[in-house]
Amino acid sequence: MAEKILIVEDETILRETLAYNFTREGYLVEQAVDGPAAIAAARVHSPDLIVLDLILPGIDGFEVCRSMRRKSNVPILMLTARDAEVDRGVGLEVGADDYLTKPFSMRELMARVRALLWRMRMSQEQVAATHASPPVEAPLTIGDLTIHPVRREARRAGQVLPLRPKECELQLFFARHRGQELTREVPLQHV
């Protein structure tokens, strides 16, 4: 599915140029012309990235960014004519992920957008992998013996065998390595 970019820019020509270029690159585009509209659009459209001007009617870009950060970790790229070091610092401090000054190269803007979106995807994948359930091991059956790794339980002909958890793990290890010659240390290292 195409990623969605919210462009927050009050200059019509620049906003439309950005929208055209992002659309051409395969992104879905939403637009807002002032601070209040930006906050509303972010809430309604849940963009994957926001390109945010600082000098906006209604609420300035700094306040928009602060507001977004209270509710979301969506990547925010500030795109503005304000190139003073203090503005860059404040922009990053209020939560922007990147800061690009006008005039700018469209190629550089696209590269920064791709980098921010890539970082966000990687971050989401890491979080998902961290919270993913470990794979559940299926019971192992050999003849009438069934060993349940998760429950640490062994059954022979349906009857639970009186094994301690470590004994069950050893039973499982030997069942998985049946027919192999093993030294005493091998099962001790693995169980």
C-alpha cells in the first residue's frame, strides 16, 4: 500500500508542486494550508509522514509539531525559509525528525523523505519483532510416546509420565536426536 504524506504549506504553488512530485513518486498526498487544518488532517488521515512549514496562519509550525508529538510518532520534516540555527534547534527540540530550508533541491527532499519513512518502517518492524509471540513448539510423537515441549509434559499411551521439567526436556532432546551418538556433555549443554 502506498505511504501517505501530509503536506502543510500555505504557499499554493509550493504546496501543489510538492503534491505533484510526491504523487509522481507513488505516495498518497493530503494537504493542509494552516495549523488548525494540519492538526485536523493528521487526526483524520493518519499520515505516514508530515512535511511541515513553520510560518503558517492560525498556529505556527512549532506548535503544530508539539501537538503532533503529544499524540503520534509520525516522522515530521520541517520545510521552511527560516534558516537560523536557533530555528533549526527549536524545530528539532519540539519533535521534528528533520529540517530542510528553502530553497531546496527536490531530489534532496525526496531522499530525506525516503530515509525517514525507511527508518519508521524499520522501527515498527523491530517493535513488532520484540512483541511477537515466540513460535510454539508442536508436541513430538514417537510411537505411543508424546512429549509436549511447552507444557514440559510426556505421555505414554495417554498417561502422564511422572517426569520433572528438566527430565522432560532431556527426554525431548534425546527424542529429537535418536539414533545419534552423543557424549555426556552434549545434552548438558543444550538442556
